[in-house]
Amino acid sequence: MVSLQENKSSESDINALLAKEGVKSTKHRKAILELLENSDIPLTADEIFLALKENNTSIWLSTVYRTLEMLTEKEVVIKSTLMGEDKARYEIKHDEHKHRFVCIGCHKMIPLLDCPLKEFEQKLKTKMDFDVMGHNLEIYGYCRDCKHRGPQK
């Protein structure tokens, strides 16, 4: 489970991020963003809600959903849905983008360190006169552990 960490530089970064996007800084918004900032993987609204409750933050699940939707609209967070899941996952939008391998056996997410789409984006611009503003890449398969365990049921 994810835990909140008190970190003054992280708090000032979050306040700056909210201000940059013209979003009022509230206790709940800061708590949600701090949780996302300290997570290695994108989180569902339910995971965020449970982590906040474990840290004695008084919040309703509906507030978490409304806050995440507003932060998505303001492009502060990125909303994505992984193959085989029916719940959206959220992560803070940073200047650098992330790609992942996602294990369909254990749902582990492994970061892909290099972007394999840079050259493809340039080809799209040249051949199709298409200006790419961003992309998201998730590659699904079985991690080393699940592959050695055999077929999943």
C-alpha cells in the first residue's frame, strides 16, 4: 500500500504545480497530489481513498473522484486505463512521459526507460504533417516470474 510522506520540498512543488495551472490549493488536492507524487505506479481512486483514510485524512470517495476529474481536465494528472482493468488509474503529469511493461499475470508495472516513439513521431510530422502533442505506451505481456509459473487461470 502507498503511504504519505511529509516532505516540504514536495509540498512546495505541489503548490507551484497547482498555481501554474490556476487551481486553488486545498488540503484534499494537496493530499491527493502528494500521494500520486510518492507512488511508483499510477493509482486508482479507490487506492488513493484508502491510503488517505489510513493516514487519517477525512475525505469522501466522491471527493477523490471529483478532484481527480478536475485535475485531469486541468492537465495536472493523467488518467489511463490498463488492459483488463475496469478502473482508471491516475498519475501526475510531468514534463517527461513514461512508458511501461504491464504484466497481465500479476499486474506489475515495469518502467521502460527509453522512448521508442521519438523517431516515429518525427516520421508522422514529416510524412503526415501531423504535430504530435503527446503519447502513451503500455506493453502487455508476462513478467519473468509469471512466465516461469506457467499459464494463468
